[in-house]
Amino acid sequence: MEQRWTPHGSEVIDPTLLQGLAILSKANGRSVVEELNNAVSVYLAQELPLKLGEDGLALLIGEMHERGQITRA
């Protein structure tokens, strides 16, 4: 069963998820924003190919390269 989160009031991010990001950010020496961006990037890299095929993943990677968010190893 898929779990869905419904915001209450002005909440945008589930407080528990935000706490998890804060813990990761401290452990990794990065900001919460960097951890959130990393988490979303990983999620998109996993989900786009499933929803849009490999072309969707190639589009995402191309845009991330253009923005300097990722570089080739």
C-alpha cells in the first residue's frame, strides 16, 4: 500500500522527513538543501526511466549537467 502524505496548514515537507534530512546533512557536512536536492535527484533518476523510459533519464542528466549539478567522473 502506497503511503501518501497530506500537508497540514503551511507545511510543505513532512517534519519527520525534514528531521531525517537534518541528520544526514550534519553527518555528511552538507546543508539540508543539499541533502534535499540529492534525495530528489536520486528519486528522479530512479523514477523517470520507469515513467518516461530511458529518454526521460537522458533528459534529466543533460539538464543537470547544464546546470552544473553533476559532472562526469
